[in-house]
Amino acid sequence: MLMRDNEVTITQKDGTDMNKLHNESTDLLFKAILTLESVDECYDFFEDICTIKEIQSIAQRVKVAQMLTEGCVYSDIVKKTGASTATISRVNRSLNYGNDAYRTAFERLDK
């Protein structure tokens, strides 16, 4: 996080400006997600707010992150998930230079 002219600039580890993401609407979205109490409620919520393709794309990224974390190689990930090497690279970059959110989620899932 950087301070500039009394304005907080939030950046990812790779330098990406996150101020475009952090706003009242996004806060509302995340708070709404945090109120969901079951996988079924998540299905219902996300089916209402996303297209099937958007949900599938997000789910694919999570699976790719899980496989990368487990040490799988790109070729195996492509075969199992159908993800492009560009998507795998993007997820890998997030794992290596992002906010460690994938790892946090996976650690909590393992509990």
C-alpha cells in the first residue's frame, strides 16, 4: 500500500493498482458472498449474478491453482482442466506474485 497526496494506493505484489477494484459496490459483493452458508446457497447466488461461462472460468482458475500448488506440470493441467497455457500462466503468476489468497483458501479448505 502506498500513500500519495492523502490518497491510499493499493497495489498487488506485482504492482497492479487495485484502486479500480476496491469500491463500495465490490465491498457489497464480497460482504454478500460472506453471508452465504452453504455450497447450495453459493450455487444459487452465483447463478443469479454470473453467467455459466463466468462461473466455469473462475472454477477452472481455482482448479488450476490447486493443481499448480500440488506441483502438477502445465501439460497435465491442460489435459485435466482444458485451461489454456495463458490461463495457467496467469494463475501461476498470481500464486507467485499475488496476494496469497489461493493459498489461504486452500489451507482453510484442508482444515
